Amino acid sequence: EPEVTQTPSHQVTQMGQEVILRCVPISNHLYFYWYRQILGQKVEFLVSFYNNEISEKSEIFDDQFSVERPDGSNFTLKIRSTKLEDSAMYFCASSESQGPYEQYFGPGTRLTVT
Amino acid sequence: SQQGEEDPQALSIQEGENATMNCSYKTSINNLQWYRQNSGRGLVHLILIRSNEREKHSGRLRVTLDTSKKSSSLLITASRAADTASYFCATDAIRTGRRALTFGSGTRLQVQP
């Protein structure tokens, strides 16, 4: 069964450094998403991406964040100048453009900022 | 309560028993999805119910949706130890262009063998 994959599974970085989290969405899906879950808290939406542009973003997704589809299979989330409060599990998800609208999630990347 | 709040927060049952988790939300939705998350792991999609549906089944799962009460329930029948996980509801408002899912705080289910 097709699945969303994410790399790395765990990333440790120092405050102020840039990180790139990578995702390979399900191949026939056209909508891509990033969510994050701070330890012990709810899963929060960051951004959605369709047709090579951002279609929605939350207030969390500020200038520190960017997304890119560098090629036909990868979808990346870049966090510039990481802060301690960016430590969280980051999930990538994908869905079809037309119904059904199920969003399928990857296993997540645990980002630890020290 | 916030959009997508589940209750109870925690539920402990014996293997073989049924588990019922509830979710309430505040704004109009198009779809409601239920997800499972094992500790520290990814979100596994369980089932999607559309706003014009009242009930849906998938294997041992039964989901109901009451849009007049803005609530949904997830029933897991004949629970197994492997069902131990956190369960979340998530809503979208696709017809207004909002695909972003709003998640609840989740119900932690413990199934004792």
C-alpha cells in the first residue's frame, strides 16, 4: 500500500541553524501538507501546497518557514534560524486533489533544537 | 471547548470490551476524520465521514456524526491490546477552501490484555 515517507526520523540541531525536513508524498496525490505536534500538545496545521504554490498557511507558518517541491517526488519544509520552541514532531501528509479527501500522514520527523 | 475536542481524555478497558470516544467541534465542517497514533509515532488514518453521512463502518470501527450537535463518536468493538493508542478527530471545511485539518486533543485508550 502506498505511504508517505519522511526523512530523517530524528534531527538534532543547534539554535539558529537551518534544517530541511524531507517528505515523499503518495505518488498520485497532488495536495501536500505539513503539520507539527509539540510534545504533549495537539497536532497543528502549518501549510498546504498545491500546484507548486502555498494554498493555505497558519499563523505559525511565518517567514522562518518555507516549503518547496524541488522535484517530482520530494516535498520539503525548511526552517531558518531554528528556535528552542521549534522542537516538535513534524508530520507531512498528502491527499488527492478531488474527493475523497483523506489526508495520509508520514511517520514524522522529531526535531530537537538545543 | 475548542474545535475538535475529544472525551474522555483517557479510557482504560479490558480486551474484548467496546471503546467509545467522542469528539465535539464548533464550526461548520465538510469532513471529519479519525486518526490513531501510537506513542511517539505517526498518525494512521482510520476513517472519514462526510457531513451528509450519519454513520460509517470499517471493520471493527463504527463512526457516527451528528451535525446538529456538532459531535462525532468512534466505537471500537471487541477491543484488542493492539488498539492501545491515542485517537484523534480532525475536521476540515473543504467547501470553503480550507483543507487544513483541525485536530482535537485526543483520547488515550489503554486496552488491558
